[in-house]
Amino acid sequence: MAKDEKKQVEAIEQITKSMDSLINDTSVPKNVRSAVTEAKTKLNAEGDYTVRISAAIYNIDYVSSDINLPPQARTVIWNILSMLESIKD
């Protein structure tokens, strides 16, 4: 496994843990938890990293501006988006 690939795998594991915390947080609206779950599924699917990461970014970005999102969850979502963007290329 190449050094860059190992970094991506470690970053994806960290992102997945952050996603799990949102998915299990009952203060987060159901539609947001559903979108995060879908993004997690896409991120951990088989295939090209760039495609998987882009699909996850799309799902997360879609709900990042949800008006019902609690402030602490919004911060986690922004962190996830930042981590995904940093490993995208």
C-alpha cells in the first residue's frame, strides 16, 4: 500500500467515526442523519477514491445548510467536509 493511499485510508476511518457520531446523535434531524448514512455508505463502497469522496461530499454538503441542524452538529459536518476536501485529490 502506497504512503498516500495509507493516509487516505486513515483519513476515511477518522471521517467514518465522525459520521457515526452524527448518525447516532438523536438531536440531529432524521433527514440529516439519513444523508450522512448515505454518504458513509458511498465513502466506504468499492471503487475509485475520487468518485467515492465526491459522492460523499455531495451528500454532506446538501444538508450542511439545514436550518434545523444543531450548532455542534453543523461544526462536525463542516469538519467532515474539510477532511473530505483535503483527501479528494
